Amino acid sequence: MQDVRRKPAASGDFSTAVRRIAREARPDRGEPTYSVRLIAPFLRALERGYLSSSQIARITPPDPDARIPVRVGLEMLERAVALTGDPALGLRAALEAGVGDFEILEYVAASSPTVGDAIPILQRYVRLLNDALEIELERHGDRAILRFASRVPLTRTSADFQLASFYRGFARSAFSKADGWREVWLTHEQPPDVSPYVRAFEGAGLRFDAPCDAIVMEAQLLERDFGDTDPKLHELLCRIADERLAELPQASPLTQRVRETIAAELRGGNPSVEFVAHRLHMSRRTLARKLESEGTCFKAILDDLRRGLAQRYLALGDLGVSEVAALLGFSDSAAFHRAFRRWCDRSPSEYRRAQRPDPSRVSN
């Protein structure tokens, strides 16, 4: 990804807007937040042809441990993309991220004994960087799928940065060019120019229009030893991470609790709003009011969870459509067919056929 010439007028407008946004960045109660540490790689990318060093200095947050609302971070990123005209800015920023940029989360994961041991560490402490990110690990035979999802809708640029940053972190410490098959899944459509993706996800095949954003690898890589790690240092880093985690405010707690309760009840359970409200010790009306204050509703949470799981189950190809319907708590296959067509504008079988390996799919 080559540098481009600086645009002084636009860059001045950008730096002024960013300072204004930052001044007004006051999280609402329960609002998801980012650590400002996530901004540093973007600033380095912008300094390569768009902003001067003095402009970068003026918009660099003075406190590296400060938090900004996710909505504010996304607004800043939208302005940065408008400034550069570069939809691959998230990938360029991920390439600028270096060892130590993500501080304690990075250190505590890298001090784990194996790649597989690092996954629950990332799941436990990811809030130190990003309140809205959810990480899940699924094993399917000889494949392991490390899935990344955001409770706040992301743009293509922000999703690219999120996935590429984690991939490159693993590449530095766990993957090697001699490793077996691995693939990166991206939910957005394939762009005309895939070369930035080939560079950012070096060593992996690329799958666009995927059911989720994920790093897919041979399951045996989870047993990969990180090297000569120190158990006592790892324990110390975990204690520090626990202390910092305890200092963070809870972000959108009810939405997450509802999602977790629904997920637990989908398979042969009772994922109804009445049951979930009862489990959470509140009336249906109170649940609706509180979810509305967090910008969502029960149906949206249920639909989003079912849609995501349906796409993943169908893409893997291990289950029949009727089995997927049962796992998602539908009364019959016909109800699942109607819901899936509403979500994806195609039938489950059509979606599954579209996910089959294609010889023309991008790969390295």
C-alpha cells in the first residue's frame, strides 16, 4: 500500500474535527467504549502522507489509558476515511500496529503457554481495549474457527482493522510460513483490489461474503507452544489485568445478559421474551424499557443471534437444515425457512450452496 501526497486543506479540517469530537467524547452510562490505544496505529498510518507531525501531536490523546465511546471512535474513523479516500485504511493501520501497542492485553495473551491457552485470556480481557468486541472459539473436526463479532455495528474499515490486528498478533507469535492451512473470513463483499488484504493477512487464504469475521485454522495450531514463557510472569500479568478490568464501567450489561440467556435456551429451551424476563427477575415491560434505553429490543437480539448462528452452521455443512432449525429453537423447518429468507433474501439451501469452496476464491 503506497503512500500518497499530503492534502493540507483537508488534513486541517480533519484535525480540527477530531479535536472537537474528542472534546465532546463523554460516554453515556453503560455505553461501550474503546481504549485510546486503538487510535495510535491509525495516527501512524495518517502520518504517512496525510497529516504532518505537528498535526498528529495535536490530536494524539494525552492519556493512553483514557476511554472514548465506540460511536466517537467510529465517527473519527469515518472522517479519516473521507480524508484519505482509502477504504483500506483499517488494513494500513493494522500494518502499523507494533509489539506493545495494545499493552497489557497483548502481554498477558503472549505469556500464555499455548495458542489455545491464549484464546480464553483474550475473551476475558478484551474489554481492556474494546467493550463491544466478542470473541468465540469453535472446533469442528480438524478446524478451529476464532470468530470476532461486535455488539456495535462496524464499518468495513473498522472491521478490517479489528480482524487484521488480531491476525497479525497471532502471526508474530504463533504462525509461521511453514504452518498448514489457514483462512480469514470477512463478511463484506470482495473489493476490486484485494492486494491490501493479501498483505495484511499474509499466509492465509481470503474468503469474502463469509458468515462471520473469523480466523480459521487447523485445530492443531491451538497446541502450538508460544516458546519459553514464564508462568510466574503470566500470573502477575493476569493479576494486573484483573485489577484494570475491575476499574472499567460495565458496558450495556443488560443486552449482553439477554443475549447470553437466549443462547443458553435456544437448543430445546424456551427463548421467549417472557421466559428471559423471568430469568432476569423483571417484568416483560421493564425488560423492553431497559433494552430500549440501550438502543435495542428483544426481537432484534434474538434475530441477530439466530441469523449469525444459522449462517455459521450452514456454512460449515455438518448439519442438515432441519437440525439447524432445531438448534435455533424454531418449532419446525418451515418457520426457519421463512425467517432465513427474511434475513438473507435466499433459502438456507441456496445460502449453503453459495458457501461451498469455489476454485476462483482468493487465496495466497
